[in-house]
Amino acid sequence: MVKAITFDLDGVYFTENSFSRFKNSLPVSDLTKLDFLSKSESMMSFKRGELTEDQFWDIARQEIGIDLSNQQIFELMYQAYEVNQDVVDYVKKVRSQGIKTCICTNNFPTRINAVGKKFDFLSDFDVQVFSYEVGSVKPDPKIFQTLIDRSEVLPEEIFYADDKEANVISAKSLGINAIVYTTFEDFVQKLQSFSIIV
């Protein structure tokens, strides 16, 4: 029996092109430099909580070649993000049925603060697992073990959707019911097979 449903943020709760819109809003002529924001070791360190916001964005300003303050970067991120309204509504409905709602995400404080200010979404989740607080990023099993511990249910009582297959494989290795998120309709159908009807 599923007692907790866990959502990834980027690509699931937030539209998959939200982060791309943010990157494209930056005043950068050489777009290949924007890979720094998703693929660099500095970004991974930021997501693990090993760099402060000031430290990371100071490095980013040099690597990308932007002359924006932290606040300006925050505002661009705030403007770029959109929610998947179907997922938002679903989170509220399953929670009203007594099922725990959880977040398990590789993320960094700037983004969480920006989208939290815009959408006030954190209050809709009973359990929140952020990589920068745990000190590890998916697919490291440590972050999924934290999810299990904080949700206070058995691994097999957790349903987890993520748009990255490696993360799904890692979650499954701990006994979590995990699927690759493709569409909202497929997500709902998979949950129905676990007798979650909304």
C-alpha cells in the first residue's frame, strides 16, 4: 500500500523548460557557457551544499561572463519558472486523502527560494529532501535513504517519479516503487495500479 508519493521538482512539478527559460534569459552571447549551470562540478558542489550562494554565483559570473547581482539572478529565475498545474492539483488532492506528499530533489538554495517565493509550494509537502541539505545528489542512494527516514514509512510504501532513469534505478535499489516520469497521464495511470485513485 502506498502511503507516500514523492515528486521530483524540475521536469515534474515545474515544467521541463523552466530552467532553460532561466538560462536563456541570461545576457550571454556564447550559449555553450551556460552548460556551467547544469554540468559543472561547481554546480554539483552547490547542489551538495558545499558552496554558499555567494561563492557559487561569484564563480558563475566569471565562468559565464555575466555582470548580474545575486538579486538580479534571483529575479530572472523567479520570472522563468512555471508549475505543471496538473501536478500541483494532484499533490493537493492526494494529500487531502491522507497520503503523505514528499519532495526529493537535486537543487540549490537560489532556485528553491525563488520558486518558493513565487508559488509558496513547500507548504503542500509533508516531507522535503533537498540535496544541499543532505550533502548528496541523486542518484546517490544516500538521498533516497534520507527520504525513507523522513517519510517514516517503509520503502515499499513510497511511490517516486523522476524524469531521470538513473535516479529511478537508485531509488528502486532501496525498495522504493519508482518510475520514470514521462507524462502526467502516465504518472496517474501508474499510481492507479497501486490503488491510488484521485
